[in-house]
Amino acid sequence: MLFNSIEFLLFLPTVFFLYWFVFKNQLRAQNVLLLVASYIFYGWWDWRFLSLIIASTFLDYFIAIQLGKTDVSKKRKFLLGISLVGNLGMLGFFKYYNFFVTSWIEAWSSVGITMEASTLNIILPVGISFYTFQTLSYTIDVYRKEMQPTKSFIDFAAFVTFFPQLVAGPIERASHLLPQFYKNRTFDYQNAVDGVKLIIWGMFKKVVVADNCAFFVNKIFENPEAYSSGELFVGMVFFAFQIYGDFSGYSDMAIGISKLFGFDLMVNFKFPYFSRDIAEFWRRWHISLSTWFRDYIYIPLGGSKGSQWFQIRNVMIIFLVSGFWHGANWTYVAWGLFHALLFLPLLLFNLNRSHLITKSYGWLDFAKIGVTFLVVCIGWVFFRADSISDAFQYLAHMFELKSLGLSLFYKTNANLMIFGLSVLAVGILSLQELFWVIKKRDLPKISAFGALLLVLLIFFMGSFKNQMDFIYFQF
Amino acid sequence: MKQFLVFIGKILLVLLLSAFALDFIYTTVFAQSETRNKVENVINSKPHNYDVIILGTSRANNHFVSELFEKEGLKTFNYGMSGAHLFETSLLLKLMIERNWKIKNIIVETDLNLSNEKRDDGTFGRFMPFMHQSETITEHFKKEPDFTELYYVPFYRYIQFDAKVGFRAWYKTLLNEPTNTLANNGYYPLGFNPKANMKNNIESLVPLRNRYFEEIKQICKANNINLIAVTTPMCSNVKGMDYFKKVKALYPEIKEYEHVVEGDQYFSSCGHLNDKGARLYTTKIIEDLFKK
């Protein structure tokens, strides 16, 4: 079920009504309702894959209980191993099996050895990377004795499947979200209104910004040779806004919907296109994933301690894994590598903390923002292209600067209309976020009038005809 | 909670009122215009008398030279619309009848478009402003899967078809900015294009006993209109030309004119004659069907 679908428009008020009117002040019933609603929400795509979530939930619930019962180091490691193998095994099979098989065959064929192996027709379960990481964080935290295992299966299952963030995050930590299922929740007017405003803002980013930009992005990336350097440049910038509007829009809606039910989710994006260097970009982009990698991989590997070679190794690992997390394609690995190469000089010259989010902006910073945005955009070409060679061809053609014509955008009435809407939407988004960045806000803050205006913009500027799935669902 | 429900109610109310207001403003403006496209030209028209009306897709629009009919003393207008399917062609004819047009002959291009009974969104969108204005349009669209939301949700139809009846079209209509759609009595001449792709593959197309062509036949019969159904030419390098034989087998009354103009110098693209070719084609049609 998509947040921007008619079904969800009926689903959300129904769950809201049952939650606050029928099961008001009944904590257990509310949690059961959330669990059932989440299963319906997920099963709407393909009910068969519910079995994977349920299996993952059972596995980690019982592993954590067993971890809570023993202090024997070997046994604890063994139990953690079962959880890791079980969860990452499912993720690996459904997401990476075909990739490894074809890469293996290609690797051998490159040295002249022909091999045959069959790939499987595997459907990628929606959101598997998100809920796998969320449930793993629980087992690892219990293993580290940073939290107690929960005894309530319902609470744990509701935490794993919590529908607002189930399929595209934010990837919540058990230590932050799970305890919220234990406490009585009372309706808070201001919290709910803030939630509605966030939903509206997220919807604006998705339907107005992302889906309008997607119209041209899909055309241009499908056949880049057919377009001029100018059109390729605009296509690249539009993709940057498409993926940002799409993904952060989903996160905003997830946080907003959670607020309607009295839950608080972590902030996932802090206006990343106003970053002054790549290190700051990663403090502002997909925060729930980057902090997950930091806490569960980077720091256990030694982080930025140790020799320079260790630091370089750790940074490379973290960025490559992050790229690979996004999908079973070398383009994502190349994207991760590209960011690692941009990040390493900052780390080696000890400049990676020179632009903390809390630091105020000077005039020169706006030039840095422009440069950072441009290199991030170049990285997105690897992320969006079908293959690494396609990405290089796209960039080579773009930098040839042979023709700067933009005729694609005014070739037909429809193109001109959508181009105008896209530029206007990107302009509104950028100016609004600039205002929040200057005001040093973490989350959008929208007035009642602003919310009404946004609703009208969604209604009149939204791309309902070219409605797209959320990009991050495929991860 | 009550306060929150009031907040949500206010948002919904503003949304609904805006939708009603904008729907009214858009519809009012489109209802005044009859010069920007052929759909509104028919819908907002007064009764006309025509000797010949031409209907079909761009292969009608670019192939029948109205001027040549007029020279023979036949009052003619070409209502062929680029991209249109027989779904919209049939509706346009129904609207002409609804507006009491008196038509002696209708020439309808019936070839590749027989293979499709679906709507063409680009042309379909142009009818949207008039959904509530005409019983004929309502009836024609009733079986479409999105009819309910298009008909009952205010302004939804303008959002869904914004490329055709969105802000830009509305603004230009308001300024009464003319287009060249109605020039040359509806005929749109094409030039010679030396870079055109002069090949086509229509092997996958299968002509249907098309319900909208059947509708057109019934309407003509009921209104005493002489219906002339014809095929139109294709360039020399087409795979699957036996499609036209299938058309003939299915509808023996359709007159075969796909071979009357041959030679790629007469084409602008594989499926469209240039002006020179269109004149040859129209002359042949007039000689065969109006002079004999």
C-alpha cells in the first residue's frame, strides 16, 4: 500500500479511528491493532512475504529471550550468530543471490572460462533491507547488554512491523522505538497537528517534487545519447531532487503518521543539499542508515582510531557496504566508492568535522554548498544508471558540452507544463529548506496557513498521472 | 481530539471549496471557447450544414485536403484528430448530431485504428471540461473505469489531464489565443522530411470488429448520412501490409485506398502523406466517390 494511494487514504483514518476511539486507553489492544494493521499494510503488496517478516520476528524474539538467560560468552556469540545468519541469509538470498551468481559467471568468463549456472526468478520482498536491519539492531543491543529482551511478543512484533516505517524507514533502533510500545499513549493535539503537517510536507516532496522530476529523469536516463549536454545536466539535477523528494518525503510522512499514533521516530534527513562538504552530507542524509552502520560496523571495526591504513580500510568498508545495501548492482558499489573517495581526504586531513550541522553559515559556505551539491549529483548518476559503463557514458556526454540546448523541455505542451511544474516545485522546496537551515531546525516547521497552501499545491501541482512507486521500496 | 478533528475538517473544507471554485472557473472559460481545438469547436458550435465531414486520426487529418472538396462545391471540414482512436471519433460524431448538424456525407478513415477499442488519453482529455455539459459525453464515458472520480470529484479531471486541459491550456483559452488546428478547414498539410523513418512494422496489429465503428455506422444510418469508410496509404517499406486484407475481410464495405499513392517522395513519414501526396490522394477519392 502506498502512502499516496486511495487505499491508504481509507486505511489510515480507519486505523486512527479504531486506535483512539475504540481501543482508547487499552495499551495491549492498541498494540495488537497496530500489529494487525501493519500486516494488512504489508500484505497488500504480496501476502506471501508476510511469512518472512513473521519468521524474522520469531527468530529474534526467541534469540533475545535466550540471550537474556545466559552470560556464557560462547553461547551468546552462538545465539547472535544464529540471528545474523538467519536474517542476513534471508536478505542475501532474496536480494543478492542472482547478483552473486551472475557476477561469479562474469568473473570467470573474463578470464576465458565459461561456466553455466541458473539464476532464480526471485521477487524482492518490499522493505526487506529496512526491517532486517531494524530487527538486527534489537538482537545486537540485547547481545551487548544495552537493552533487556522484551517478554511481550506482540510488542516486539509491532515494533518490527510498525507500518509507518516498515518498508522504507527510518530504520529505528530497538532502544528508541520498542520502549514506546510499553507505555500508555495519550492523544496530544499539538503532536497530532505537527504530524499532519509533516505528512503534508512529505506528500508535497513526493507527489509534486519527485514525481514531476521523474517524468524527465526516466526519459533522459533511458536513452542519454539522444539528449544534449544541457538536457543531461538538468536530468542529473532533477534526479537529485527526485530521489531526495521521494525518500525524504516518505520519511517525513512516516514520522508524521507515527505522531498521529503517539510515537516518535528519529529524524532521517536534515536538509542534506545544504551540506558544505561530503562529511556533512552524510550527517544529513539517511541518518538512520548511516548511524546504523556507524554503530554496528564502523565503530566495532575500530572507527577512526588506529593507523591511517586502518582508518582508510574502515571508511572504504563502510561506504562500500552502504552502497551494496542499496541494491544488487555494481552501480551502487561504485556510488559508495565514489563517496568514500570524496570522504577520505577530509578524514586524512582531519577536516571531516569542520562543518558540523550546528555550525552557522557564512557567505562563503554557499559556494561550498554549490560544489558539494554538484559532486553529490555526479554520484547520483552512478546510482541511477543501469550499469557503470552507462554512468560513465552519461557523464562523458554531459561534459562534452557539445550542445547546451534544452529543447526536450519545451518540445510539447505537456513537456513544457511538467518542466515548469518541476522547476517551480524544486524552487519552493529549496527556498523553504534554506529558511529552515538558516533557522537551524532539524525538522520542517510549518504554519497552519503553510499547511493549507501545501495541500493546494499538492492538489494542483501533484503528478497524479505519472504516479511512481517510492524508489527506496526496491531496497 | 475534537480540536484535531476540527483542524482536519478545516483542511478538507478548504480543499473542497478550492476544488469547486477552480472547477467552476476552468469549466466556464473552456465553455466559451471554440477556436483552439476541434473538440471544443464541435461542442460549442451552433447547427451547421456540411456536404462532407472527415473523421479519423492524423491519417485523416493530414490526408484529406478540404480545399479540393470545396473546389467541387462541397462544403467540407476535416475533423480528423492526431492520436484519436475510434472511441473519440464516434463521440465527436455523436456530438455533431446532438448539436443538430446536417451532414450529407461522412468520410471516416478506417484502417490501423480498427485494431483498438481503447480511448486515447490525449484526445479524451480534451472532452473533460464538457463532461457535465453534455449527456452524450457522460453516456459515452460511463463505462470507463475512472468515470466516477472524473465525473464526481471536482477538479480531478483537470488534474488528471493537465497536459491537455491544465493551467497552460486554460490560460491560453482565457486569452483567446488561436491555434492553427482549424486552419485550412481542418486539414493539416505536412512537408517532405528527407530524414523521416520510411519503414514501419504493423505485423502485430489485428483489426477488430470495432464497436465504435459499428456505432458510427448506426448513427449514420439513423441520421440518413452517407458513410464512406476508406483506408489510407502507407509508405513502401511496411511489414505486415496483409493487415489491410484482414480489414477488407472483416468489413467488405471499407474502400481500399492504401495503394493509390505510391512512392516515398509523397510521404512525410511512413504513415503520413505530405501535402503533395495528400492532394493526389484526395483527388482520387473525389473522382471515385463524388464524380462517378
